[in-house]
Amino acid sequence: RTVYLNGDWVDETEARVSIFDRGFLFADAIYEVTAVVGGKLVDYAGHAARLKRSLAALDIPMPVSEEALLTLHREIVARNALSDGGVYLQISRGAEDRDFLYSDALRPTFVMFTQARAVLDNPKWKTGIFVVTMPEGRWVNRQIKTVQLLYSSLAKMEAKRQGADDVLFTEDGVITEAGSSNAHIVTKDGTLVTRALSNALLHGITRASILDLARAAQIRVEERGFTVDEAKNAAEVFLTSASAFVMPVVAIDGQPVGNGKPGPLTARIRDLYIEDRLANAI
Ligand code: PLP
């Protein structure tokens, strides 16, 4: 692959970042992932807007203009002839001798790479996935998309050891989100319930889009916390992310959700999302 590193296009085997980079030493970095389908960027505006919010929250300067950011996305897709997959970008505060305190003059480290993957033809979409619940263990500012992903990574490994595909984090009796996606339930009366935005969860771009589309399609939406028991007894449970769009959950802690098959409202929301956001991909 050709990757982007601080203004240069280089082969992935040539790209080097300093061992003093604060992204490496302190996880002092933010990231974004934008899906690519048919060579086009899906929900790009939302991802670009969240990138700015994440940088602002950590007081890291935006390394390029908004126009340049879009151009870089398009160029990395073109240079790698990427049809389906994603663009990953990471911006760290920069490199200097190790110290908890950082200087103001740091130049951010900005890297981008592509990952090819069948986004729409994900086989798990047809079967749904198994999840297990685990206590929340991440830091409290989960609305900032930082690279502090150690707890999520360990939790996903533990889920895999237990024969599951992903994890649902729980805190104070309610579900925050999944390992790398937002979690939603459909109640037996057909209401889509999703946790309200706060610092407890990442403000998913796919989440925001499906809520808009669901409301426009007259689907009842409630933004509130829901418990593990509510999720286990819901008609449907699904996850949203730029990586998998809308993914049905068919079992929680070994207990089937609904009839143990992907549900009809999940399918409808996935169709609404794909139809609208692919038509508006850039
Ligand atoms: N929640 C977490 C913890 C995530 O890591 C992600 C995506 O990476 C999401 C939610 C979904 O966000 P988005 O729809 O913007 O991809």
C-alpha cells in the first residue's frame, strides 16, 4: 500500500514514526475511520466534523485544511485503487523527548492508510453476531475518538475466547456501547431505543445517520439508556459503525435475542442507511 505520512506519499514498508511520538508513548492521538464503497467515501462529512471535535477536545491543531483533508482522502483511495474498505487516519500531538507535559510548538504526526475489505458483503450480516457483556473499563471521555483502545482490544480478545464476536460494555446497570460500535435495541412494540449522547459513548456517525433516517421513515425513536435485561428481552438488537454499517446481534451472553435470527427492523434500517448514504457517497 501507499500510505500518507506528514505530507508525503510513501510505501507502507518505508513509513517511519519517531519512538518519541506522543501517540506511541501516551496514546496522545485521535483517529477516524471512513468507509469506502465503490471507491467513494461514505458519510464523509460526519467523520470530518468529528475529527475536528476530537482534535479541539485535546487541543491538537488541525494539520491540514478541510479542503486538503478531503483531497487526501480521495487521493489515498485513488493511489491504492481501493474499491471497498476504509480509510484510517490518525493524528498525534507529535514527537519530543518523553515528558507528561508537552510543549505548545509540537507539530502533529498525521498518518493515513487504506484497508481493503468487503463492506457490504460482510457474511456476518446474514447470520448476525454473538456478543458477551463485560464491565466498562475505558476512560471517561469516550466521546473523543482517541487511540486509547487497550481495554477495548483486551475485551474483544476475551469475547473471542468465549466464542463471541464482540462485547457490550455495561456501566451502572446500562449498556454504554459495543467494543467498536454503538448498540441499539428494538422493543417488542417496534421502538428503536439507543443510549443518549454523553461522554459515556462515542458519538457514532452511523448512529446519527440511522436515527435521522429512522425518524424520517416514521420509526419511533427513544434516546435513553437500556439495561442488559432489556437488551436480552428485546425483539432485536443491532450495532452500528463505519466498519460494518448495521450489524444484527442474535445472542447476548449465550441467550438468543428474539428468535435468534436477524430482525426485520434491523434489516430495514440497514437498507435505509445503505440506500441513502451510498447515493450520497462522495
Ligand atoms: N463506538 C465505538 C467505541 C467505536 O470505536 C466506534 C467506531 O469505531 C463506534 C462507536 C461507531 O462509530 P462510527 O459509526 O462513527 O464508526
